[in-house]
Amino acid sequence: MKILLHISYLGTNYCGYQIQKNAITVQQVLCEAAERVFGVRCDVTGCSRTDSGVHANDFCAAVSEQGKSGLVTSIPTNKIPLAFTAVLPTDVSVWGAEEVDDGFHPRYDVKYKEYVYMIYNRAVPSPFLADRSWHYPRALDDDTVARMNEAAQRFVGTHDFASYMAAGSDIKETVRTVRAAEVYREGDTVIFKVSADGFLYNMVRIFTGTLIAVAEGKLSPEDIDAVTDAKDRRLAGITAPAKGLYLNRVVYN
Amino acid sequence: MKILLHISYLGTNYCGYQIQKNAITVQQVLCEAAERVFGVRCDVTGCSRTDSGVHANDFCAAVSEQGKSGLVTSIPTNKIPLAFTAVLPTDVSVWGAEEVDDGFHPRYDVKYKEYVYMIYNRAVPSPFLADRSWHYPRALDDDTVARMNEAAQRFVGTHDFASYMAAGSDIKETVRTVRAAEVYREGDTVIFKVSADGFLYNMVRIFTGTLIAVAEGKLSPEDIDAVTDAKDRRLAGITAPAKGLYLNRVVYN
């Protein structure tokens, strides 16, 4: 068996999830913690790479012994979160654990993932959301949020999303299926929630920038179809900052 | 006139509000910002001292020219928050400003203040609330929260609160009037909200520790009256950590 961990983290102080030289990453912190918890060197395989500064509410990662397909442990599964709590820094938390088969792969077996993007919408920024949202000072009124939501509906479905992929990506297969998308207000925050079977590099952040272009009247909701059809990154909006983005949920087959 | 500022701040990186030597405080940051905004040295007088690590949603402070009873400025009052935004660090924010009379005093003219204490109540801590709540891992079920709320009602009224004042305080007049108190759950957080005409040193944090003693069955809600009557700090609960405390609101006469 492998152990699938449910993890939340504040991405502010990390260079993303994926391990790399000369930079601190969430994966590295989890690898070190897993070794202390299980007493053997471990591989910790994530459901996704996230960018520097991106956060997660429910990031999934599978733990196996280094170089092996599974892990043997005497720790009861329900005690694993507490064992991690004792050795993790305060900005990374393992809040759930479950047993999965050796053959399980946390990235390839994803059915869909859900992201949330937080836009803090008051004239002045909030000290409590500085690294946790994009501060957009101009008022997004109810009509505007409704138009953003209308635009977001046009992302839904199976499309070639090349227009919403970071320039310079070397991914060739750019068709993805967006299952649902929604823009709504919650207090002072405007939230964009989107789920898909997969996401291209920076896709949610470019979706968000495009929705802001709709808010500002640079694009109409109807224009979205033409932006998508053009497969041209230059027609979509800006790439919204990483700090507003949260991997919210991962659903497996 | 003076300018009354409405301020929110994340207290994590500050040694409280009140200016002091060799430590960075919110007042110091505001004084420096006010000088840049108004072009003259300023006095910034707060509604309260807050402890190191305590936060504020609506802290009030009045600005006057240094050594004078008022301030002359050509900046329209509704533009003052944006002017402060440009010069403040991200963990302090001025979100409102209003004109008040020269004679106004932000501390002496307080009718009542409201504090909120946040208890994060899941088995493992949240990376998003690490410095912003007290992590209490044992489940506080609905009955327990109801008992805490019942106990909190016994703080309401005019009482001598010496039992809930930090040992070693040199305050002699320890009678205060608590207007309202409430304990309730909001998702994974148990919130204690309390308002009073004034608070003794550490009073809200000791109230919170006492409510946790009730949650743990060390005290019953009915015991609170005896704890209060004893005027003995040793009978109340522990002092809950500063990081869960927020000055929520200040109401003036």
C-alpha cells in the first residue's frame, strides 16, 4: 500500500510544490517530514505542480518508500496526520491520510481538480489577505460579477485552451475539459472557482486575468469564444498573480 | 480638527501598538506614514494598547500635528486611506478616515470596545491561521460550546474583574462593565466575542482561558460567579495566547 496524504499549505514561503535545487519547496519539506514519521527515506508524489506562491486547501500526495512502490508502517492511518503535525513547519499541514493501492498514482489517476482564485475587492488592501489574494481596488458591482460569471460559463466544456496557456510552454496537447466554472462574491472577496480534468500552465491565472478584462469592459462575455478559438495567448487577459490561487480539491477515479 | 483613522493590522510582526525603544510597533509605523502623508511630524494617538502579536480589524487612532491639538491638511478626507496605502507596509492598512474635533480623545472618549478571540478547533492546525488563532485540537462539540457560552454570560454586567487581570498589574480600579459576551462556532473556528466599556490587562485572554477551563470540565458555568467574586487571578483559567485576539470594533460617545 501507499499512504495518500491530504495537505494544506500556505505557499508564500515556498518555490512551489516540486522539489528543486537551491530553493525550498513543499515537496522537500514533506519528504523530510515523511522520513521522520515513517523512519525510512520516502518518495512523496504530488497530484500537481503548483507555482511559487500558490496555496492549497486539499493537495494530495502519495508516500512510498524511496525507490519502491509501497510503504510498510505500523502507524495507524488515522494517527498519521498528528505524526506529521509534530514535525512539519506551521505553514504546511497534513490533515488527512488514507491507504491506497501500490498502483495508485496521485497525478495520473486524477478525475478532476478544482481551483479557487480569490480577488480581494475593497479600495484598500487587507493586512490579513496580503499574500493570500489579489487586491483589485476598483469596485466589482453585482452586474460586473454577473458578467464575469457569464464569461466563465464559456470556459466550460471540451476546448483547445491554448489561448490560456503561458507563452513558451512546450505542451503540445492543449485540449482540456472544464467541468464547471463560477464567479461569485463572498463579502469583500470575489471568488472564481473552476474544475477541470487537467489544467495547462498558468491556465487558472490567465482565466482570471481574462475575467478581469471582461470586468473592465475590454472583452464582452461573448468575446470569450473568439479568444478561445484563436488559440492565441495574446488575445486573453493578463496572468493574475500567483498569491490569489488555491488548489482547492482533487477528485480521483 | 483631528483625523480619526480606522486601521486594521496583522499584529504578528509588531511588539504591540504602543511606541517603544528598540522594537517595531504599529504606532511607530503609523507615525512615519502620517509624516509622509501630511508632510509634517505627527502624533498618532491610539484607542488602546494592544499586546505583541494581537491583531485589529478596526483600531482607531487620531492624528494631529506633533505637539498640537489638531492638524491642517489639504487632502480630502476620503482620499486619506489611499494616501496611507501608498506608504504603509502590507500588514497595516488604513481603510477609513473621518474628521473629529480637536478635543476628541481616541482613548478617553471610547463608549465601548469589542474584542474577538478565535479558537481554531480541528485536530491539526491550519497553515492559514497559524499566527491568527489559538489552535485547540480537542473537539469542542455543540454542547461544550453551549456551556462556554453560558459561562460567558456570567461575565456580563458591572463586576470587579480583578480575577481576570494579569498578575502584577498595578491598576487599582478593577471594576468594568461587560455589555455583551457570546461564544459560537463558525466552521472550524470557535469564536468568543466580548464588548465592555474597558478591559483590564489580558482580560479577554484570561476570559478565554477560563472558558476553555469550562470546556474541559475544570469549571462549571455556575463556578464563574465564585471565580469573579474571589478577585483572585489564580482561580481563573490560563491566559490564552495573544495570536488569537482581535480588537474588532470601537464605539465612541
